[in-house]
Amino acid sequence: MGTRVKGRLKTHRSNTNAVSIIRRYQSERAISKIFSSNKDVTIFDGRVEMDTHADTFVAGRNCLLMHYTERVCDVSPYSEEYKAKTNVPIVQVATGYTSADGKRYILIINEALWFPDLPNSLANPNQFRHFGVHVQDNPFDEDPMVIRQEYDDISFVACLKSEGTDIFIETWTPSLNDLNNLPHVVLTSPDNWNPSEVKLPGISELERKDIEEGDYRGVSTVNVENNWENYMDSTDTYLQPV
């Protein structure tokens, strides 16, 4: 394993050069798939912060690049004072998580934006939820804050932490040895992720009227398709070194 470097736990909110609001998207450009197999990779500790203002997972230096896709996008910062980042690669990355009982996991993130200079990564919880992952990130809810993914023989739960108003898990850059020996947990779909086309669960105008008039008995949100089953057919293409 490489040298472990303790990353500064500075969030994107206090870093004026970091990405806060992501606006997209897509330009097409051919990029060959590459597997990052550097055995001397430097290992960074960092956070994966829940942030709905980032409409796509933003992979910082606590992630390991696994594959490029054949797509790039332009990313605009939260302020017009800063220039947009152009041709940002859309990639598959991995980051490591250690549970409270010492078990270690490799978290696989498909359709992420590659920003290797950021000390932390940003996750839109709705990108996780769209893939069938349970995310409870409301600190005022009676249930604990968790990220939960279950399929086949994998049952993964990570408890979210908080500092101020930031909600996050702590992760680390995995080595090639980690990738080969630790269980993998997939948190996002490999299908093309275009946030502007995503339809989140919602209610009808009639149901909204009932709620706002105080009669919300029997009103429930519309379910969206769980995309995990579709993913199982495409696993041969992913999670394998090229």
C-alpha cells in the first residue's frame, strides 16, 4: 500500500475554488478506457459529502480512477466569477470505506465527474437512490442516517456522520490490492446519467392541493423504477481491469 496522507477535512463550502453547483452537460469525445493499476498510488483520507447541489457524483482524490467512459462534460462553478471547467471526464471510480466493526469495502461509483485535485468527493444522494440505494440523510428523522445497499450476498450499511450542516462518510483511496481482495459495493448505475432527464418521485397537483389544504391522508409519492436489476446484465463490462 502507498503512503497514507491525512487529507484536510475542508469542505467545498469553504473552498472558493471548489465546485458547488454543477451545471451540465454533455459533449461527446472519444476517450479510450483505461484501468488505473498504479501499485504505488498515494492513499488519501477524505469525505464523500451529501450535496444535492452537485447533480452528479464529483470524485476527488479519495477516489481511485478505474475507467474512463467515452464522454466528457463542461462543469460550471457556483459563481460566474470563476471559469467553467471544460472536457471533464465522466468516469468510473472506487473509494474505500471502513465500517465500525473494521470491515473494509470498495464502493464503486459509475458516471462520476473526475476532479482528482479536490480533497473530498461530493455525492448527490438522488443518484444513489435512482439506483435503488437507500439513503437516509435527514439528521432530524427518527431513523439513523445511513447509506444502505443490499443485493446477492452483499449487505452494506454505512452510517453517515455530520459536522455543522455537512453530512458525509469518511473514505480513503484504495490500492490495487484492495480492489482485488475487498468486497465491491456498487452505488450508482453504469447507464448514462443525465440529471436534466431524471424524473424523481412526486405527487399530482390534486394531491398537492389536498396536502396544502390539510387533508393528506392516503397521499403517497410515486415510485420510480429500481435500476439494480438492469445493472446485473452489464456487470461483465464493469469492475474488471482492461
